[in-house]
Amino acid sequence: MSPVTLSTILLLSASLIAAQTSTFPATPLANKHFPSPTNLPYQVDDDKNLIRGGQAGYNLCNSTTENQNSKCQTSWVNGIDDFCLWAPIEPESTVADHEGEMVAWCSKPGHGTRLIPNGALQGVQYMRTPDYAQVVGFIDQRLINIKTDDWGGEMDPHGADLRGNPLGGLVFSTAFGGEAKQTVEWHNFMGGNAFCMKVCDPAGPNAAHFCEHVFDRIGCAYNAPNNAKKGTFEACEGDNQDFPGIYTSNGQVMTYTQPDEKLGAIATMPYQPKVPASSNCKQFSSTSLYAALATVSNTAVPAAATTTSGAASGMATGTKAAISSGSRTGSAAASATGSTSGASALAISGVSVLSIIFSALMLA
């Protein structure tokens, strides 16, 4: 073989390898805007030869895709009775290992998705504020394919490689008036048998700040402060929270910087998050809210083993791979604190993050 031919082959091989190992898409997911959920492409993540592979599901969802095997990756947050959460395709999965492949599980039919099984939702608070809407609560995560003891992690439209987690995941909402709008900025923490899903008003000037995506290790208590209680289903109006990571100490506004996971577990936090004031709260029965879920089950999940009663929420500690797999360290829901009614509140009870993990397991 001549030197010229050999060099040409080597050059072509190097080009092919480079094409197969690209990391970033031509257009980040957060820059892909769609005016209507009815005119979506089959998959919005259409880049080829990227490190994390292709989109696991699809965005064009309708009545033909609505079943418990759906791989719809277009999610919704409309109200306490109508919202979706990101969860795995297969049972007994961990968030850390499958965040890029999550699909939508919804509380109401009509979105072309999987439905959250009957009895999975164990307490929900929906909050509409001037700049965002959020739904926070407790869930038997085993029924939506998350391993029971998984402390979870965060999904958002950014990710280390700008393709989002899940890849190609879109969120729409009718919470901000008028027709359904794409909420470009959102975050969803899942794990510890608790969840929080926040969507930020796309017309608001601070959507990216209220739906911050860099504090993936400190969970719902810091990213979506709330008063959700196990056993209570309520919808409220509320004030805006402080931007995640922003707090006031001795009259001075401070900015928290999350440490690199290489430095180990976050042992303490310099501040306790402030839960925004709420008003006009209305409580509902779960049976009236989720009547359509009464016959929905997850037959792929084995019967639950007997567990200790009480709160089952905590900080997530799932460590994910480096950028080569598009993953990061994640943290899901915050700790549970007991209340006089015996319900458990999805709010932080102190500033020691290590104690959160263990106290959440001990509370009854």
C-alpha cells in the first residue's frame, strides 16, 4: 500500500472517530423553541453521532402513544390535577443511570404519555406564583420505575452537554394564561419517594434564575422551597421564592456556590431556605383529583415489601458519570420533618445535609 493511500485511510478514520465522539449538539435543547405542542417533530434531539447516542423516546405524542409503555418525552404542568414527572422506562431503575432516557408519567390522560399508577401520589402541593408554577409532593416511586432506595437526582433542559436530561425532553404548560406554552426553563428533582417539578413563565425576565439548574446536589428544599405534606393535596397561590442559591445573611445578600462532587458529600449548608408565603390554599381529596388513575397500575413492578411507615424523602446522593455519558451528580427531594397531624412536610429541618439522609430514613 502506498504511503499516500495509507495516509488517506488514516485521515478518513480519524474523521470518522471524531464524528462519532462529538459531545455538543448544533443547537442546545434550551434554544429549541416550539410555539405549539401540536406541531412538534417526532424527536427534537435530531443530532447524530453524539457521545450519549440518540433520543430514547419521542416528542410527537397523542392518543396512539398513550399507554403504560409510552416513550413520550413531552411533559406538562397545568395544575394540581394535571402534571407530569420524569421517570424511567424500565422498573428498578436509578435516576443517576437513566436521567437521559426518562419519559413522562402524568396524573391525567390526554397527553399521550404513561399515567402515574393509582395510589402512587401520597401528597401534593401545587403553587402558582407570579413567575413560576411548581408541584411538589410525595410518591411511591417504585410504581413509576424508580428503585425504592434511590435518592435520585435532577432533570433539566441543560445538562453537561446541553442536550438536556432527558435528551430532547420538552415541557409545556397552560398555567401562564392563554394557550399552552413551552416552558423552556424548568427543573424536576426525583428520588427519596418525593419530587418537585417547577416550570418558569417563559415571558418572565428571570425564568432561568427561578428554574436554576446548577444546584443539582441540594434538592427540592433549596431549589423549590415548599410546605408540601404527606397525606395533603392542596393548590395555593404564593409569592416568588428567592432565586436558588441566593440568600441573605446579616443583611447582606449572598450567593452560594455548590462544591464540586470530587470534594465529597456536602456536610453543611451556610443557610436555610426560606419558604415563600402562600395564600388561597384549597384542599382536595386525591380520589377526586385523580379519578382517571383509579384503574391504572404498573404490572411490571412486583408487589411492595413491608416498609417502615412515615416520611420517605431525603437528599439524593446518586453519583453519575462524567461528561462522556452526559451525567452529573444529582440530588432529589429534601428531608422530611414531622408535623403535629402526623403528616410529613417536604421541607428542610436543618442545615446539615448529611443528617438529612439519615433522619429521613428514621422518621415515622
